[in-house]
Amino acid sequence: MQGAADFLARIHAGFAGVSAPACLHDAGDLSFDQLHGRSSALAAELAGDRSPVMIRGHKHASYLVAYWACLLAGRPLIPIEPDLPVQRIRDAAAKAGVGLMLGAGTAALTDDPGVPQRDVTDFDESLPGFSPVPRAGRDTAYIMFSSGTSGQPKGIRVSYDNLAGFVDWLRGGLLPDVPLRAVTGNVRYCFDVSLFELWTSWLRRIPISVLDHGDFINSRKYIDRYAAHGAGLWISTPSAIQFYMRDKQFNGQNMPDLRLFLFCGEILPKHLVVDLRQRFPGARVINTYGPTECTVAVTSVEITDDHLVAERPLPIGAPRRGCSLVLEQGQITICGAPVGPGYVGLPDKQAAAFPAPNRYRTGDIGHQGADGLWYFQGRADREIKLQGIRIDLNEIEAQIRALQGVQAAVVDPHKLRGSYRALNAYVSGPDCADGLASLARRMATDLPAYMVPRFWFGCRDLQFNHNTKLDRGTFMAAAHAGDLRYVHD
């Protein structure tokens, strides 16, 4: 895209002098003018070094300051969550060549991350005006580390051209041109679906209404807050909103401004759209699809009544401008401008997934229907998305098998109403529930919480097939039938 960095900088320049809130958060709000001034001042201090900057924070408004400061200073940003184990932080920082870690919010700094660190608020706000550092469109704007990699971290690079193309897609009509007072802030910033929320806020100069994930189980607090702020656009994975559907107060009567729903990251079930329309009469639902490697999403479709009554699953939509989808051996390959530069320091994975510039093999099985829309049919490997986060079941199994006392392990997704909700672990080795609990706790010390199976089943006997291999189906069935089990909270 011509002048990608300049295009993004012009959006930032439009924040100056705008007193309207950019971020509404329990810890304190942030206006667009404050976002402009503080990020400009921080960018002035970050400029001069081109090494990546890791932003460690959750939903605090200072994360937005750090995000813009890195973009303006021409330093690739890497978002990570505070609960990520320190060793994984060190691994990611070393692989990406991180030069600085910025702490955004309460308790965002950590012990010995392996790189210099400072708080986002620790800078001189009196610095004079700052001119954004020129960057080429092919230069890296941000790096997302795949949460699904339980071994070596997998850094996914996205360029300024890629990011600007995504923003231009939002600006050019992905979201219907309906009045919006605010957008929800459901998604963690380490998950690139959050860019739907952030850039919708920034393009329209409306606030993003944010609550920490620690409050997620308090659905009434979310409902009341979004209603008070007039949130008109909901963005999340399908799993996230199904949690809220359990609360009868989550409806159009209590949230009259909420008229538009956008989903990404998982399969969108028909029953969810039907239920949403009953709760929010007249609401519009948009389904999208795309991997992090191709800048958040590459297809979209507004779900209609015809889609709901058709026998096949809901479509993932049509490709956005500058992008095409093709089938290679039944698997979807994405071609065009959204395809990022690839991985950080993983030449074998790079060669397999990116056979040519602007070409990415997704490993997803799908097809194009007679209606011209694309349909997703599942993964070719054992990667799944759990609440929008990519997880490799094979690698989690390897982690469990490496624990002392484990003879065999199988990991499978726990499914409810057609959606993945958690992980099941079937294990041979421990002979009591306390033994299973110990395994879960040991995994939790090294891995993020969402990668630790919630439901654990013990099987006292190994089950083999005729080739003297573990018979996975029989093994899981025997574990289910037994009395050795543990639920990890």
C-alpha cells in the first residue's frame, strides 16, 4: 500500500485536540487528545532504535499509548499478557531481538525478563512535537507470538502495508455504516482480533469500553457498563458471547444501542445467530475468517435468513479487496496483499507455510460454494482455536507426556453445542485424583492458563491397537468410564 506508515500516522494526527474519550476503563479514562500527546512524547523517546518493543499489559489505557508510540517510532511492537510465564517471555524476546519491554498498567513489569524494561508512564510529557519515523511498507509493524505454540514460541510478523490494508478494509465498508457511540473491548490485545475493536474506535473516534478479563465472569457488570457507554458494536469469538447468552439480562431491551455483532477466530454456530436475533431483534451479524499470518481476517459476510435455513454451515464469506483464496489439495491457500512476511527465525516453517511471497498455506480445509462464498470445514492438522486462541493439541500432549510419572497422554477438545470450550486430558500413570491435580499444577507453572486442560481423566491400563500403538479411541473411552478424574480451575 502506498505510504502505509503515513496513512496510519494521519489517523493518529486526527486525535489531536479531540476531547472525546478514546478509552473507558475502570482504572481511568483516556481522551483522544491525551492518547495523541502521550504516545507522541513516548515515541520521541523510543525513536533512534529499531529493535522490537515488547508491550506487557492487559486492558489498561496505557497499552494504547505504547501501541501508537511504537508505530510512530518505527519499532515493531509485540503484545504479551502479564500472566505469560517469564521463561516464555525470555524465549520470545530472544527470538525477536527485543530491545525494550514496556509495562502497561498495574503489575505489568516482571522480574528478570531478559531485556531492559520501563513503565509506559515513565517518560517526559513535556517533549516537543514529534514527527513519525519514516518506515517502508514492507517493514514490520507488529509481531504476534502464537499462543498455541507450547514449545518454541512462533513469532508472526505483520508489515505496515499489511496493517494499513486491514485498516483501509475497515474504513472502506467491512462494517455497515451505522451510527456507533462506542465499541466493546472484549478481546485481549495479545490476540489480533482486538485490532477490529481498536481500529474501529480510532477510525470513528469513538471510545472502546474496556473491562479486564478478571471481571469476565461478572456478566452483569459487562452488560451494565456497555449499556451505560452505548456500545453499538460487539466484537469477540463465538465462545465468548455464548457465555453471556447464559445471562437473561443480555438482550436488546437492556442494551438498546447494541445492534451489530462481528465474530472472528472460531466457527460461528447457527444456533448462536438464531439466539442472538431473538435477544436483539433486528441486529446484524458479520462472520469473518483469517489467520494471524494474513493480518487478522481476509473474508467477511453478513449472515442472512437464507444462510440460517440452508443445510450447510454458515459461510465465512468472500475475500476482501486485494486478496484471493484458492484450493491446494483441498486446503485453503490465501494469496495477495494481506499475507504477512512470515515467521521470526523459523526457516522450515516459513518454507512450508509461505511457498512464495504473498502466498500462505493455511492448513484449513474448505471450499467455495455456488453462491461464491467460502465455507470452512476444519483443520488438516490437530490445531484448533479455543476461544479464538490457536492451540496445537499434539504439542500439549508432548508436554504432558514429558511430566514425570506419565506413561501415555491424549488431549482432545471439550465440545459443547458445537463449540470448543476447554481441553480434556486422558492420562495413564497417576493412580489417584491428587496425582492428576499435580500434573495440572505442574503444567500451569510453565504454560498460559488456556493451554492447561481443564478436565483430566485417568486410565489405569494402556489400550493398544493391532500395531501395538496406543489406541486413542479405546484409551479415551476407558478413561471416561473410570472413576479417576479431576477438574482444574
